[in-house]
Amino acid sequence: MPVSVDEPLAPGVAANLIIKIGRAPGNDFVIENPTVSREHAALEIEDGQIVLRDIGSKSGTYVLVKGRPERTTYTVVDENTSIMVGNERLRIQDVIDAASRKSRKITYVRNPMTGEIEKR
């Protein structure tokens, strides 16, 4: 499934940013929940892998490991990984799908031969 970025990246933002998650309307994936920070987390591509990065949230970003939340500031994830931002539980693929529906300006796909994420 392709991944899209809603609009061109702002000056000074790393070119490997895929999806910003947070409460503010300018995020690629918006969650209207007071437990979610305005700019909470980001999904990025790094060395062909999806990386989840906390971008200064107050309540933390968590990856669910065997059903238990583990706080993280930076970790490699895949499409089936479940995460928590604030008290919202999300699956990475659902976030990717929602952001993909917004726009098709920049598309990322997983190479079936190498497993790496590539920009198209």
C-alpha cells in the first residue's frame, strides 16, 4: 500500500519525513483528543525501514509489545505494529492508509524484493 505526504515538507524538515501525527490541524494524521500533543509523533523512512519517532509529546509515544505498551522516542516499526499516542491506540497501516487517502503527491512503496521503503 502506498504512503503519501499531504503537502510539500516545510523548510528545515527532514526529507525522509512521511507522516506527522498529532492534534494540530496541520498534521498529516490528526487525532482530536486532548491526551495527544499538538505535534506528537512522526513516521519516517530511514535506511528503507519505517521509523516511529516521538517529536516532543507530553504523554509519550508507546509501541505495543505482546500487548503491553513500551515507551519509545525512536524505534523501527512495520505496517502491523500497534502504537499508542496519548490514550489512542493506532495500527501503523491504518495511519498510512488514512494519510494516503489525503493526497498522492509523494508516494512511498515497499520493494517486494528487498523489503525496503522506496520513494516513487
